[in-house]
Amino acid sequence: MEIPPEIALRIEKLDKKFKNSGQDLGSYLDGLLHQRYLTYWDYIHLDTLLSLQIPRTYFPDEEIFIMYHQITELYFKLIIHEQKQIIDDKLQTAEFFTQRITRINNYFKALISSFEIMINGMERQQFLDYRMSLLPASGFQSAQYRMIEFYSTPMENLVHHSVRDQFSSKNSLDDLYENVYWKKGATDTATGEKTLTLKQFEYRYTPRFMRIANEVKESTIYHKYLLLPQEVKQDKNLIKALKALDQNANINWPLMHMGSAYRYLRKDKKNAIDATGGTNWKDYLPPSFQKIIFFPEIWSAEEQKDWGKQWVEHIFNPDNSKTP
């Protein structure tokens, strides 16, 4: 049987590829002959994936709650995947930078648009009942979201706004980390004591967070942007994409959580139910309260001052504000 030239060429390339592997091409071909055909369900480990929803109660809506958070974490993993590509990229072209930031924005858009499931996709009473079986676990403990922040911007930009002017890149990462904004969201305002939720979270993830912070100390996405050639930094599509990312991550995404918290945890205009992890969600979630901005250079002083204000007013006083 005569071997077609295009097949012979592929065989030659395969022979070169496997020459230094310790086995000849014939051995690999034998393995290929014995290998099973790949199926969709095996490739994505579908059976395993569908077995990961394990409710702690008998309320049907708890499965919705679990699956939605698992989907969210998968999107976070996609975002981190793109962030690492930007950080590792050596060419630093506007096209590559913009493409990856646009991908991240698309993931955030999917998350933001799907949050309707959390806001109106569950029965309020079911949620208030089964949530008591989840104590002290909290969405606050999403480590991947904190990693997204650490990859995005220097840690001094993540220090709580009330003390941010006291810190800079000259401070140690340990000092900056101790004053990161989200820690105040899980600290008792009366005693200053950290909640169990925060203590668990720090014990589990602080070593990993600090490793990441050290790895990207001078190479976060913001650092990479600042080091771009001036003509690349001024690229309109790139700036537009970066602004959209800042708004998606630091305004729109927290806003959706505000909407969910108000739907399920608000008793009336003055009173609210505590979150499962004891977080001060009314102080922790509003974007205008935190003023977290990944890329401050691309925003004016006025824009930074009014960061998220319009969106939060829409939530607190929907009758007295414009729709965002």
C-alpha cells in the first residue's frame, strides 16, 4: 500500500518529535492503536462535574445556590488564566493586551448578566432557612477573586480607603496585606476582632496570596500597562477595555452582590439580616465605600472621587437616582 505524500510527511515529523523521548515512533503508534476513542463526557469529566453538588439541607433551591457559585469559580479561573497570559507576555503589543482584557471583560459580563439567578432565581424563605446550615462559610471566602485583584493591581491600591493615603509601594507586602480593604468587611467594628470566617480564610490562603503578591510585585497587569510604550498606552481600544474591566470588577460585580444581599438580607430600610460569615455587607459591598480602582492612571481625579456613587445611590435610593 502506497503511503500518500502528505501522510508520509506527517510520519517524518512525528519521528523527529519522538526521537529524543526514549521511545521510537513505533511504540507511540502501538499506544495509539490500543487507545480508546475519546468521548465528550470523558474529556470534560462530566460525571465527576455533575457529582460535585452536595446540599447540606433538603431545600431544593440550595442546589441552585451551590451550582451558581461553582460556575462563578470556573469563570474566575478563566479570568486568572487570561491574566497570567498578560503578565507572562514579553511582546507587549496593544493588540494582545486588548484581546486578553476583552476576554476578561466577556467573562465578567457573563457573570454579571447571570447574577439574576441569585437575585430572583431562588425562594427568599428557602434561602433564609438553608443558609443557617452554611455557617460560617461565606462568599467572602472566594480566594480566586482575591487572586484576580492581586494579579490586577499593586497591593497598595487594595488597601482600605480609610488608610490608603498612609501606604505606598515602599511599604512591605506584609503591612499592605494586613490592611487590604476586604479584611475590614469581616472584622467586628465594635471590638476589632476578626470573624471566624476571616480567620479561616487567612489560615487557608494567606501563604498562597503572599506568594502571588511577591511573584507579581512589579508585574501586575497595571505594572505591565505602565511599562508599555507611550503610543501603545494611548491606544483607545486598550484604554476602553481597561476602563471596562475596572468598572466590571469594581462596580458592576459588587453591585450585583448588593442587589442579592438586599433581596435576601434586608428586613426594612434600617435593618438587615447578618451575612452567614458575619461580614458587614452594607459597608463592605458598596463600590463607592471602597473605591477600589485597578488602573488609577486612566481615570480623572473627579472620576475617582465619585467612583461607583451613581450605582450605589440607585440601590439605596432607587426613586432618587438615575438608572446606571
